[in-house]
Amino acid sequence: MSGNNPSNLFEACSNPFREPYQESSIRSIGLDLPRVVSIQYPAMPGVREDNKEEHSSNQSIKNKRLRAKDRSKMSRNRKKEYIKELEFKVRYLEKENIRLQNLLAQKAEEQDSLKQENVFEKEKNNGVRNLWKQVLDLESLNPKRTPTKFCEVWEKFFKIIFDKHKAFIDVAFRKLINDIHANVTPIHYRDLTVDYDRDYDIIKKFNNCTKFKESEFKKNHNLNEVDLFIASFKPSKKQFNFIKNVFIRKEAAVKEKCVKAIHRLIKTKQLIEDSFTELSFALNVLIKSGILSDEQLLNSKMKGTIFYDSNSFSKIWKVQSVPVTRSYNLLQDEIIGKEVKKHLRRSEHTFEANFNKFYIED
């Protein structure tokens, strides 16, 4: 086979797939190759459908995961909102609890004050009635017995009436000073001064402290009640400056007026105590001196002097009261005038309050 050259065979077979595919070169070496017929097999039944089902299943799982993720996110958000709501309620209830405790203490003190006043009036009137009854019963006493003298009966009840009146004055002035404000006087008034100069950074750091470190922070930085009062607002720097430079300054000015009024009340109380003490001992001297007989004392107007007269306010001291309206122009206030003009409506620049004015008739 001359045509079957091994070199040609090697050359033809070394790269039978070179482009373009040359069938004639193989045939030239004497090899007859059958014609290759490409057979296209049909797709296996169910394969494409299985792919679709698998894709659909994967998509369903992804959708479920997304829905679960959304539900989890919504649940976390609801939980956060619920916690915020609970924290708000806790803060509100704590403040309400403090307010109600203060109100309860105030009401209890008022009730004690009224009770002491009622006890004072009752015991004083009962004491005077007993005194007068024993004196008036002198006429019905057995002549053989030594009659009870008016001065002896008076000496028995004098100290009781005197001590009860002192207690009444104490309660009245304590109540007046305690309620010098329309609202309960806040505790930070104790440390309130016109030269308050705390920095905002200290208040901010205190608000960022945990509850376990608050006491140590207060001790290290010597925080007072004014600092705690301002920190309770959790203010921004702008809010802090407004509270410090406007509200606290105004409160300090109001406190100075209250302190002056309390000093005058204390002096007034001392004058009242001195006056009723001197009058009581003058009456004691008159009765126990024996200058006047029991009959003279009984027939005099001493009885009306000893009995408590609830109308002495106007009858004896000539004190009258009339309703008055006082007008306050807030724009003229040195401290808050600018803020009033900035934040309040024109109709709110003036404020009117109704009071009862007391005066003594000439």
C-alpha cells in the first residue's frame, strides 16, 4: 500500500481536529471513515420540570426567610417601643408618686394643723367654761365650807390656756411659712443662689452615668440639689443655658423675697408672743392681787375678755379686707423680660391676679 505512508498517517492523526476539519487528508492515506451522524437525543423526561420545582422551592425558602426576618425586625421594634413606653410610664409614675407623697404630707400637716386648732379652741373654751362654772357655783356652795376663790380657779386654768395658745401660734406660723408658695416649695430651693455657675459638661456626664455610679459621681463633684434639679430635665446645652441663665436666676430672686418675708414673719411672731404674754400676766396680776372681789370680777366684762371672740379680727383690731386686682407687666422684669417678648403672645405679656388686701381702719 503505497498510499499508506506512516508519516502521512502520523501527520494526519496528530491533529485531526484542526480547522477546518479535513476529511480528505485522512482518506488520502487509505483509511475509510464512516460518516459521523450527530444524533440529538431527546431530553430526559422530568429533568426541566425538576429544575423548575427546585428553583421554586429555593425561592419559597428565600421568601420564608425574608418574611421571618421582617417579622423578627417588627418584633424587635415592638419590643423597643414597649420598653420605651414602660420607661416613660416608670418615670411618670415615679414623679407622680413623689408629687402624691408631698401632697399627702401637706394634707396630713393641714389636718394636724386643723386638729390642733380645733383642740385648742375646744380646750380653751371648755377650760374657760369650767373656770366660769366653778366661779358661778360659789353661790351654791355650802357656807360651812371654805369657798373656792376666783384666783385659785384662774391659777388652775391659766397655764393650760397659755400653753395651748403658744402651740396654736407655732402651728399657724409653721403652716404659713411652709405654704409660702402656692405649690409645694421644691427641695432645690435649699441650695439655690444667684451665683449658680455649674458647667454643662458636669451635668451631661452625670446624666450619662449608670445608677450604680451616680452616688459616687455626686460625691466626687459635690453636686447639690440645684444640679440634680437641672439634670432631671436631661437638657441639651441650649436648654441648660436657658434654665441656668433665666429660670434659676428668677427663682433665686424669688427666694430672696421669700427669705425677707420669712424674717419679717419671725419678728412678727415674736411680737405676738410678747404681746399676749404681757397681757396674760397683767390679767393674772389683776385677778390674783385681790384688789377686786370675786363679785366685782363676775359682774364686770371680764367674762367677755376671757371668752374667745372669733370676731376680734374686725371688732377689736379693726382689720378689714377688700378684694384687689394686681397687674404685672412681665416685659419689665429684668430677668425674664426678653424671654417673655420672644416666647409669649402679646396678650400674655401682662398678668393679673386677685388678692384680698388687709388694712387697719384709722
